[in-house]
Amino acid sequence: MMMAFYGGLIIGLAAALLMLFNGRIMGVSGIAGTFINMLFTPNARTAQSGEFYWRGFFLFGMILGGILLSKFTNTFVEAAMVTSNPAVIIAAGLLVGVGTRMGWGCTSGHGICGIARFSGRSVIATMVFIAAGMVAVAIANALLNVSGAGQ
Amino acid sequence: MSSNFVRSLIALAAGAIFAIGLGVGGMLNPANVRGFLDVLGEWKPALMLVMVGAIVVYALANQLALRMKKPLLDIDWSNLPRPGFDFPNQAKLGAVLFGVGWGMAGFCPGPAIASLVSLHSTVWTFTTSMLVGFYLFALYERRKHSKGT
């Protein structure tokens, strides 16, 4: 359990670096969403290339971090997928993609950075998405029990 | 070295450190994430501990930031959103949609991207759909703005 806390300290350090050096919030949905948008909008990309590149470097850094984890830990070996039903996974991905952009952020931007900066909207957002996630899991488990009983 | 390049290097380091923190904290295992949301079942507190640890460090960094005239590598704090309570209904709906998708798969954007390295087909399906979702919302916003002017 302490590992979870240590992991959190490391995440806080990463977010602190991005704020203190670059003056940016470490919100993954905002960084990746803006990057994708600029990727398909050549005008915006050339007009603000610095805005495009730092986001690309951040995302590339996340991939590098993943490579280090896969080399030196068994993080990905232990990972247990919740479901592998492709329709559920695609629907979930679309909901997370649209929802985080529409909701001004995700777990990193609202749940960590926003709360730590005492931003009221981030406190609201975090309570809303955690509550919605809890309801979704409860319903999914109930449906699973029903279908399991029917077999 | 141009300041854009140095800022990109800081972003690269932050991205790598972030992914390592997610891995150390057990957040790249969707079962842990879903375990936190499963309040009626076998509840797992890992995600809460990760958030507490990260918030403590970031809150301290924020106290430092409040005493700095500007970020170390930029001219002012204008790129940092101002804390506030404004959160319109559409944004609340977005948070609901996000929460539902998060509960369904056990992934939010950070872990989804950091887990691509696992080459797990479920992760790639999820992350690709999520990126499509990002872009769909960007297209929607663009249409709304072009109609407005």
C-alpha cells in the first residue's frame, strides 16, 4: 500500500516540474487532446510550433517511462484487464475522450493539480467523475452477475 | 539552445517521471483502478493513496509557485488556469461521461497512454478510441465556434 503513496509522490514531482519550469498544468487529456487537434490542423501547428512540440515531447516521455517500467519492473505483466469485450472498450474510450475534453480535464489535471491548487471546479469535477465511475462499476457488476446466473 | 527546446526537454522528463509514478503506484493495472471505484465489492484504496501523495507534493510546489514572479522558463503565469468555481453544466456532463467510461474500462487518459508500451490489444483499442474522442470533441467545438461568428 505504501507503494501507491510513493507512486503519488513521484507523480506530484512530475506535475511540479511542469508547473515550476514551464508554467503549465500537467493535465493529460488537455495535453494529448490539444496535440491531436494540432496534429490534424496544419495552420495551428506551424503558427505555434512550440505549443505543438512540448506536448509531443511530454507524450513521448510517457512512452519512455513505460519502456523503463517494462524493462525493470513487472508492471505490465501484473496488469489485469477488466474486460476485453471490444465493443465495451471502444465505447469506454470514446466516453473518456469526449468526456474529459468536455469536462475540462481528467484525473491528473482536476484530480491532482486542480485539487492541490484549491480550485473549486476541480473539486466538483473530481467528485462527479468518481461518483459516475462508482455507479458505472456497480451497474456493470450487477449486469455481470445477472448474465452469469443465466448461464 | 532555444527556450522552446529546453521547455520540451522538461516536458519529456515530466512525462517519463509521470509514467514511472503511475507504474510504481499500481495505476497501470486497471484492476486496481476499478477496485477503487468498486465500493460495493472488494474496495481497493490504492488510487486514493496515489492522489493524496501527488496532491501533497503538488500543493507544496504550488506554494512555491505563488511566491515566484514567473515560471523558471517562461515570461509569466498566463498559461496556468486560474483556480475558480466556474464549471458550467456542459462540463459537469463531460465529467459524468468520463466517469462512466473510466469505470467501464478502468483506464483514464494518463494510464492509457503510459500502458501503450505493453502492446496489449485492449490498451491499444481503448487509447485509439480515446484519441478519436478527443478529436471528435475538437471538431464539435470548431463547428460551434465557426457558427457563432
